[in-house]
Amino acid sequence: MYGGLGPRRVDFKMKTLVIDGIKVRIQIWDTAGQERYQTITKQYYRRAQGIFLVYDITSERSFQHIMKWASDVDEYAPEKVQKILVGNKSDDVEKRQVATEQGVKLAKAYGMDFYETSAFTNNNITETFTRLAEQVLAANKKDLDLLRISLNDELNLTALEEEEGLCDSAGGEQHKACWC
Ligand SMILES: Nc1nc2c(ncn2[C@@H]2O[C@H](COP(=O)(O)OP(=O)(O)OP(=O)(O)O)[C@@H](O)[C@H]2O)c(=O)[nH]1
């Protein structure tokens, strides 16, 4: 859809990772950072389970923009979306404008993990994707566990109510026995 139709707005890729011995296939949507595409890219937040907030370590300006990205994510992404802050271009040491410590501090303030990566040397790329996938899986597992607990409670309650019903209809001595 993008070929010859001007600049791309959203790039899509699939990647398979092995996490705890389980093959996990992830869909990656790379949304454009440009202001004029933001109405389109915001629509992608709604179905996201994990989001990388990426800045360029050679651009102080891109780091300043993270606050805006983070507030958009808060506004448009599902509440339980997992987020990681990424400072890319770690290979470009001579042009660095954002210190690692600044990234660490911002990530801490947002309660996110933080990685510096290089798409050029591949530094920390797999680690970063694996970490986000792990966080998404953990968040889903937590939800499943909560669901399981509430289902169990529900089943126990139903069983108890059924038992009570039996006791009620049995009456007399047996009724008392049910509460022992
Ligand atoms: N040295 C270095 N250059 C990089 C790295 N990652 C991307 N670049 C270069 O940075 C430029 C911009 O890369 P893009 O991938 O188009 O950046 P983008 O953030 O997706 O741009 P938007 O589409 O505006 O969001 C390109 O020239 C890349 O080759 C990196 O890790 N190291």
C-alpha cells in the first residue's frame, strides 16, 4: 500500500520470539512520528498490548517529545498496555545529546523499563522486544489468574448455594448439620 504513494505512515512486521520455551508470534506496528500522521497513528494505540516509546539519543528534541507520546498513550491505549522507553542510535556516540542517565530517570518517573538500542549494530534489539513480550504475557497471565480465581469463587458459591438448597428442603436436624 505504501509503494509510490508518498511517505509511509505505518509499517507492519511479524517476529517470532521464544519466551520461557514458548513460541510467541508478535505483530509490530511502527507508526510514523510526524505530527501530520498522528490522527492515523493514534488509531493503532487502541489494540496495542505493548508499546515502545522511542527517542533518538542524538536528538534532545526527540527526547522532549517522549512526554507528548506518553500522554497520547495514556489517552488512547488500553489501560493495561505495557510500555518500555527506548533510546535508539546508541552506536552514534559522537552525536549523543541525551545522556543514558536522563533516559533512566525518565523511565523511572514513568515506571517503565529502559533500554538503549542500536538498529544499526543490532545492540539490545532482541532483548528489548523479548522484555516487552514478557511483560505483555505476564500482564495477560495476571488477568487470567484473576479470572480463574473469580470463576472458582463463583463455582464455590454456586456449589454452596446448591448444598444450602438441599439442606433447606431436607429440614430439621439435617439442616443444622449442614452448617457444621
Ligand atoms: N546510526 C544509526 N542510525 C539509525 C539507527 N536507527 C535508525 N537510523 C537512521 O535514522 C534515520 C531515520 O530512521 P527511521 O527508521 O526512518 O526513523 P523513524 O523514527 O521510523 O522515522 P519516522 O518515520 O519519522 O517515525 C535513517 O537514516 C536510519 O538509517 C541506529 O540505531 N543507528
